[in-house]
Amino acid sequence: MLLIAIAHRMDQTTGSGRVTYDDLQAATGLSRTLISGGLQMLTDAELVDRVSKSVISLAAFEPNANYAKLPVKKLYDGEEVVAFRDFTLRNRAELDALKLYLLFASRRDRSANVANLSYDKIETYAGLDRTRIKRAIDLLVVRNLVRVDQRPSRVSELGMSHGYRLTGLDDYVHAGTRGRSEDGAFLDQDFALADTVF
């Protein structure tokens, strides 16, 4: 939660910015104690650097690198990330859901606006046990953070291939606007086989 709130406040050219505890409290609804602990975890994981008391930078920031895009208008109401309102931080499914949300953002195909990932790839990239994936996806769907698209699988005659789209991010880019063939495959990209690319 904190990483998303911090990243949205960073200068796009330097990867650093002034972020106060008040800013993070307003964005996440977390207590100062939880924010302090979260910042320490992000620092220990080498995801952020504490430059000074209120200046934070994203670790290993490269201004010309490819970064995940998040739907700011959908996530925020004023200064608050409304998607976090109902998160209690007392349940593993919420942490799993946040991991998957960031995974889907990072693996999203920009031309099709969908992250095509099999459960095997989700396990590998997010480090989640297969038995916890469905519950995390369900939580994202119920909170209206992710939409799940289904297409016939090209790998299995009876199977379905799933794609994950972030709600509020380029909502007008989907199979209906980009075109698809009668068997459900995108005309410009094979959706069903895309999960084998990653």
C-alpha cells in the first residue's frame, strides 16, 4: 500500500520526492506506527531509500526504464487511495491481492491492456502458493480493482485462458475495441498463447 502511495508522489525524472507521514496517512488510512513499520520494510527490501526525514526516493530508479502504469483517477478520491479503505491488513488474502495487483500492472500488455498470466506464472512471479491465487483474484474483483477476461485456450480443447485488466486503466482498450476473431483470439495478438511468452 505504501509503495503505491509513495510512487505516485515521486518526481518522474528523479524518482524522489517529499513525502510526509501526513501524506501517507491521508492516502492509506494507516496509523503512523504502521507507516513507520512499512517504510522500514520497504527500506530493508531495498525498494526505497530514505534520503532525509521526509524525502524518499525509489531505489535503483532509472528515468528511461519501463514502469507499470496505475489508474490514479480510479484509485484516488482526493488524497485517499479509496481502494485501500476496506483493507484491514489483518488477512493474508489482502497482501496476496496487493501483490497480484502490482503483478498485473507490471505484466500488462499495453497494446491489449491485459496481463495474460497462467497460475504457474503467477506462482513464479508473485511467490504465491497456487491455493491462495483464486482468493486474491476474487478480492480484487469484488473491490472492483481488476476485471477477468476469458478466452478459449489454444493449449487445451476444454480449457479457458484468463487475462487480467486493471479497472480504470485504459478501459476503452479491450477485445471489443481492438477486434477479435470468432474463436475469441485477438486479431493482432494471440491472447490464448500470450501467457507462454512470459
